[in-house]
Amino acid sequence: MSGNWTFDDAAVYAAAEYGTKRIIGPIDGSFEQGRITLLVGANGAGKSTLLEMMAGLRPLHSGSVALGSSSLWQKGKRRKMRLDRNVLLHTGISLQHSESQWFAPKVSDEFRFSLKPYKLPEAEQEDRMRKAMEATGLPPQLTENDPWTLSGGQQRRLSLACLIACQPQWLLLDEPTSGLDTAGISQLLDVLQAHREAGGGAVISTHDLDVLLPIADEVAVMEDGLLLQAVPAAEWAAVHASDYAAPQALRVLKELRHARFELSQPDTALWPSLSELAGAIASQLAATGHGELREPKLMQKQQTAQGADAGRERQARSVDYDVESPHQSQEADKVNISPQIGAGGLASRFDPRALILSYVLLAAAVLMQGTWPGIGVAVVLTGIALFPLRAQIRPWIKVIRAYSIMIAAIAFIAGIQLKPLGFEWTNAQFTLLRFSGLLVVMLLGLPMLAMVTPLRVQRAIEQTFGWLGRFKVPVSSVALTVTLIFRFIPLLGSEWQRFAAIAHARGKATTQAGSLPVSMLFPVVIPYIRSLLRLAEQLADALEARGIGNPNGKPTRGFKLRFAARDALLMLAALLSASLLFYLNAVL
Amino acid sequence: MERNLLLQLTDVAVRAFTANEQEEPVAILKNIHMRVEQGEWIALIGRNGSGKSTLLKLIAGFQAGEASGFLDWGDALASRSGIKAPIVMQQPEASMVGATPIEDLIIMLEQNGVKGELIAEQAANALARTGMLDRGHQPVGTLSGGQKQRVAIAGCLAVDAPILLMDEPTAMLDPEASIYVHDIVRKLNRSGIAVIWITQKLDELREGDRVIALEQGEIVFDGAAEGFYARSRAMDSVCERLGFEAPYVVQTAWELEKHGVELASLPLTPAALAKAVQRR
């Protein structure tokens, strides 16, 4: 199987604070086989997401993606969407952080894991491993080493080697030049050129145009989640020669032409070789009086509508950038920067103390309920409270479902009687009642994380328990620790997803990216734990950089929490609901 | 000590912590002598693992290993309480502690003992200087990498230090954002703040920058950027010996030399190259 990638109105969405949010799309267009296409655009324009979508790591919200005549997503058993295995086998993706994906004790085992889906004979595997290591400049004796003992540059080479050992038709690479030295970069270029000569195609997301533009066939600009028409590399270079972030060679040509040097455009390359350029300059300097005025030719050359638009917009944005500090700093003291008010949104709407007290009150009332009508009322009240916060609950749906199933199972087991064998409904019901109460309390707590910020929680603890400091209770240390835990929690999930995606792509799993086959757990857990340790180290550095833990420092307070009217209302509502529940419990 | 001196490192060495006592600890830095003066721009260059981050962390006051030698502060820094030399790190993701830019700056200022009533104003001013004030209340998760770096730089400005330490602040950014962050820090440098800037991107060097190159933990070059690229008859430039690819501008200048075109000074930017060729 081979062919071009085609996109038809393909779009990827992700969960957001309110409902879902478009990340990329609708994307129409194609990438042609046997060509190297660069994806360019600002960070956050959706380049990585597009590559992940092509590798099946992002479910499509709408539209379709196909390689050749096969659609990437197929309807499988029970009408669940599954990935087309053949498309996956012909596609190799390298994500950012692919260089820290290692889990096996030996380099050779890493190759075996990558090659496993291809079901090759042992000899062939060995052969491919040897060739891939040679092509990427890894010494053959490294096969027995622990991948984590390799240097940073070698780990990057290894991740590319694992990829090309699979000999996919298509290479999807995310920032492949980052972290590579000069030798590594020239090996990468050789690998890419050999891949193209063998008929393969590549889509490469990159900022490093100085290096990659010369070997590219096409450049496709991504902007705000949309894929603009791909244009030939030479055409792109011509249009963007005067961008301030253009490759340096282009800017050199532009400046020299501006200085009235006559420099011809080479037929095949994007810019003249160094000796051609130096020769041209030298000869023109020698021919005295290079005063003949000529306008630079290249600049007006064919500007495709979209390419030119993209360029113009980018320049417009850069102008926005420049209009900054002077007048803003004058206005600075007029701006209201109190962290309690305004733009902070949900996270700063309520005083954490009011939230926590309300929660404790309600939770106690719910847990007291010993009857089904009581639980029913609790569920209704919880539903009312959570309705405006439903977007915060949505990411937890799977957990809630799993918990509900667990409750049912436990209740069933609790109801089983052995002598005589039978089912005792009262026992089951009692268990069910208790656990349902817990479920309601859990649901109530879920959105709490989104309703506070670490600093506000820290301040709440300090303001409430600060007096304990006099009795040598380390209140501020505790408060700071709580702050950090809050800051760290969201990172736990995002890191897991990062490594799950890498393992998913290497193992060619055909399930949706969210659900990883159990057999692939191991390749995720090890790099995940390592990366968490690294994150923790970075966070510790960030803390030190902010002077936290400085033994001479006497921290001050830049703001204080104040109880506002809406906090009182919140607590009043909680109090009324709790009273109703207490009353019900007494009556029923 | 002279008035211009900010800090001075004398015979500094750092060895990695080892778990095993018999094992000979690996030297991360050795034999480091350097002085930093007010308002300087120092580009710190070296390959991965050459020790440049460790050197910067050492100056920032972090525990980086078993250190020996002397770190002396000049008068301007010795009198400071709290952070002496604030640092901006490469990873924008993990480097912010607060949930919003304003919160992050408040935490930093509180920890540095700035008076409570001054904090709000200082935080806002610092954010304004890096163009981040209007995003002051935006959750960290929704900021781009470049914006996070600008917040981190604002944090350094807020504590009003005469020196900024930058550990590859543009490594994770796209070209536009890199140039923007670089420009901001250049502007701060022109206003008199000394900067030590670690980078792998040699096109970020400018004429007149001081370059310190590290290899295997030792300073192998300390001098003007032009000298970093200087080729002598028998030897490649320091840049080439360290395995870095010189920017296109510098390579063009080298090639011109081969063609018998001598330039008065080595240009480092496209505009300077055009000027240098014309002015001959």
C-alpha cells in the first residue's frame, strides 16, 4: 500500500472549560508521496496536533483522513472506531520527547519493541537494526547498553533509528533537529534524502528552516489550527525572504541585494553556495563602481495569494509586539491587579475558605443520609450545584462510571449469602446506600480544583491557621506544600498522556489513543516516572529561583483574601441545603 | 574591589554527587576563573554536558554538586538581601509556580521580602516591561511558551537585580517568539542590566558580545564574539573546534576572505555583512 495523504474537512477537538474547543481544522488538502513537506507556523498553531492526527493519536471530531485509498479510521466491532493497521504500519511518527521514551534494559530491546508489530524474522530485525544505527551515526557496540546511559544526542539518534528501522512509507517528524549537533544534523539530512529517494514521503514540523528548507520540496503553513495551501519551497523562500525570522541565508541575500549587489538565483538550490556567493561579491567589488542601480528582482516574484497573506499577517503581528512597554508601564499603576477580582475567572470567584466550609458542611449532611429519599434529595441538590460546573465534571466521566460499576459489584458481593446460598437484599442495599453517599460527596468535590488557585489556598491556610505559628507549628511550610501539590497535579495527567501517545504510536495499537492496551503499560510507566522525577527537579529549581526556602528570607504578603458578599451567599446556600438534609434525616 | 565588578569566580570546581564513595566523582566544572562587570552581555556557549547550565546555576546560588572555590559578590550585589542573581530557565512549562502571571510574581516578591503594599505595583510594572500585563490574570496553562518566558523574565525584573541569568530561554520557542524574547532582554541590557545568556543558537551573537565557551567543564575561550570565529593560518576557529556550525553570515565572511576580500571587522548579522562589504 502506498499513496498520498488526503484530508477532507478533518478536525480535532479537545475538552475545554466550557464544552469542547477546536484545536485544528477543518483541514482539507493532501501531502504527496515521495516529497518532503515542512510544516511551519508559530507555536500553538497546531503543527504537532496535525502530525498526531495523521498517526491516529487524536480522534477525529469530524471529517476524514486517508492514506492512499484506506481511511485511517475504520468502524470495528460494536461500532467502535478503530485505526487501520496497514496505515499505521506505513507511518512512523516521532513526537517531541520521543528521545526520552526508553523502558527496555538494552538498546537492542528498544528496536525489538518498535519492530514487533511488523512481525519480521529475527535475522531481518538484526539487519535493520544494524543499518539504522549506521545511518544515524550510532556505534554498533551500543546495542547492549542501557538506553538511559547514552548521551542526549545519542538518545535523539536512537529515537530516529528506531523509527527508520521500521522502514515506514511516511515519516512524521516533530522538531527533528532540536538537540542535534552539526554532525547529527547532517546525518538526519542524509537519512531524509535517502528516504525520499526510496520513494518515501515526510511531513516535518519545524522551526529550523536554515537547515531543513534546502532539502524540502514543499512548505505548508499552519495558522490558528488551519492548514494553508502547501507551496513549493523555492516559492515560499521567495515570498518570505524579508521576514525578520526568515533563514539567515535569505536575509543575507536580501541585505546584499539591497546594497545593490547583483546576485543570481541558482536554478536548483534556494540560495547560492558560499563560494558562489563570495565569488559574486568579490568579482563585483573588483569591477569598480558597482553603482548601477537595480531594484532587487527576487522580491516581486510570484506571490501566491495565501502565502503572501500569511506573511503579511505575521508581519502585522510583529508590529503588535513592538507596541509595548512605554505607555503600558505608565498605565501600570492604574490597573487593578488584585488577584481576587476580575479576569481570573472561576478560579478566583470564591474565597477558598468559603468553598471548603461549604463543602464540609454539605458532605457531612450527605454522609448522614440513611434512607433512599434522603440520598435522592442529596442527589438533586448536588445536581443543582454542579449544573453550572458541568464542564469541570466532564473529564471525570470515565472515573465516575468505573466507580459506579465498582459500587454495584461491591453491593452485589455484600448481598451474597453462603449458608444457605442466596441473596440478601437488605445487606446489599445498606452497602449501596453508604457508597452512593460517598459518590455524591466525591462528585461535589470534583470541581474544587478548578475553583481555587494554589496561591489562594496557601493564603487561606495561612490566614486561618497563622496563629498556630506562635506554637511553632510550621504553618507556612504546610501551606506552601499544599500550593505545590496543587500546581503539580495537572502535570501528572499531561505527562502520562505524552508517553502513552509515544508508546501507542510505536506499538501500532489500533485502539483510540485514550485507551492503551495493557501490554503497553510497561513502556509507558518507566519513561513516565523518570519524567515526573525530572519535572519535580525542575519545579524545585523554579522554587529556588524564586527565593523560596531562602533561610534569611522573611516572606511578606502581597495580598489578603477578603470575604465577599458572594462568599456569604455561597455559604448561606450550603447551610440551607445542609439543614434541609439534616431535617430530612431526622424525619424520615 | 572596583566599582564595576558584579561578581567574580575564582578557581571554582564542581563535582557530581556520587552515591558510591569509592567511585571517583565526575568533574562537571573545573578551574573556572571569570569576572562579570556591570552591564555586560556574556554569551555562554558549549555543547550538551559541557557544564554551562551548572555554571549558571552556581551563580544563581543553586546546589549543583560538590562545589569548591570562591564566589565573590561586587558591592552592587553584596548589599542585596534576597535573590542576588535571578535566573530564567529553559523549560517554560515547569518554571512557573503561580497559577497566573500575577500570582507567580506575587509569590516571588513575597518570598523576597518586598513590603506587602508595594508588591502589587512592582508586579504590574515588571509585567508591563515584558509586555505581559494585559495577560496578567490568564491561567498559566493557556499561555504560549514565549509568554511564559516573558513572565519568568518579568519575575527577574520585579526583584530589581542588576544581573539576569538566562539558561537557553529561547530553546523551546518558535523563531518569532525567540527573536521577541531576545530583543526584550537586549533592551534590558542596554538599560544597564548585565546578562549571562546561554545559547546554542549562534546567530544570537552580536558584535561586541563577550563569549565564554566551555568544553568538558573548562573555559576554553573568553573574549569578543569576533575572536570566537577568528581563524588563524594553522587552526580552525574556536567555534569550529567545538563542533558548532557558524552562522551563514560568518561563513560568507570566511569565504570572502578566501576570495581575497578582507573585511575591516567580522560581521555577525546580515545587515552588518552588507555594510561591511560596501564600506570597504
